[in-house]
Amino acid sequence: MNVNLLMRHYLAMAIESVKKDRELQLYLVIGFLALIVGGGYYGYRWYAIGRAEKAQQAYAASLEVYQQAFATQFMAPQATGDQHSLWEQVEVDARHALEQYGHSSYAPFFTAFLAQSLFYQGKRDEALATMRTAVMGMRNDTGYRGLYHMTYDLMLLDGTIAQQKVALEDLEKIADDATSGVQDMALYYLGVYYGITGDHARSVDYLKRAQQLPVVHPELPAAQSPWQKRAAMKLSELGADE
């Protein structure tokens, strides 16, 4: 049996049948379009999944260098060549990731990495604008949004009197919002700020409020957050831990 011959014969009969039946022609056209669109949808879906995986890999790589830069920054308060080169690398990685994956869900995080790299390289104005873009790009239900919002406010605190005023007003709102996710952090930094500026009473008040916040998991041995623990240490330093 010649299978190829049978297939050609069947195809010829099918074509002749379609030529005689306009309704069948219409259904075939619709079916063909559906196949194209469906194939495009699933093809795009696989493409999108692949892009998301690559964006995730880029995020992991950027995060690793970012963490190295941050660790070096705080281990050596004085500026060093290692710090500068690491922050330069963070900037290069973040810009490259944004070029490749600027429309992915990781884009705001790449933008935040870029902002902090600019900040620690002394490019303050560009860093502020970039961090604001990062925060605005994060969804409200993202747990990291509050953290980067706080970072933006702390960057403002290092600026002009007008910028400090904006940051303090914002920190006050966060400190009064129990749903912010970073209430303890806002209270702690307000306490530190007023301690540095010489307002002892306000400093103690904010630090005590941070320390006295209800713990999220009271059953755990280390139930207090790192910011509550820091607030307790600051209160002890100030002799106001009673």
C-alpha cells in the first residue's frame, strides 16, 4: 500500500469538496485564524515564561552584587576603592537588566538597585528621582514597597531643609499606619533623627513607641523586630529604658 499516494488522493478530494462548499470554506478560514491566534497566544505564553525566568536570573545576579556592595559600604564607613567599584558594577547590572527586562515585574527592583548605586556614588539628585520611580512602580500589595518607600524618605532626610520636611511628614504618616509593614522602622528612624537634632523628648517618645509595638509572632523567641531591638538599645544608651 502506497500511503503517500493515498494521502495525496485524500487531499485532492478534500480540496475539491471545500471548493464546492462555501460554508465549509468559511469554517476552515475561521478555524485557521483560531489556530494562528491560539498558537500565537501559547507561543507568547511560553515566550513570556522564558522571559520571566531570565528576568528572575538577572534579579538574582544583580541582588548578589548589590548585597556585596551594601556589606562593603557598612563594614568600611570610609569610602574605599572596593566600595566605588562595586556600586559601579551594581549600576551597570541594573541598567542592563532594565534594558532587557524593563517591562517585567522585577523592573521596580532593578530601578531601586540603580537608585541606591547612584546615591552611594554621590549622584544624589538622579538617585532620588530614580528611587521615586522605583517606589511608584511597585504594587501596594508588594511587601517590599514600604521598605523602599522608607529608603526614599531616608535619602530625602539627607538633603535640603525642604526635602527633610517632606521626609518627616511622610515618616510621620508611616509611623501612624499599623498596616504599612514598616511602622517600627519609621518610628525608630524618627527617634534617631530627633536624637541627632537634639530633641531628646521626641526621640525617646518615638523610640518607646517603636519598642512597645505589638509583636507579630509572640510565640517565637525572637519575636521583636530588628527595629524594636534597636529602639531598645537606643533607649538604653539614652538612659530612658525604664
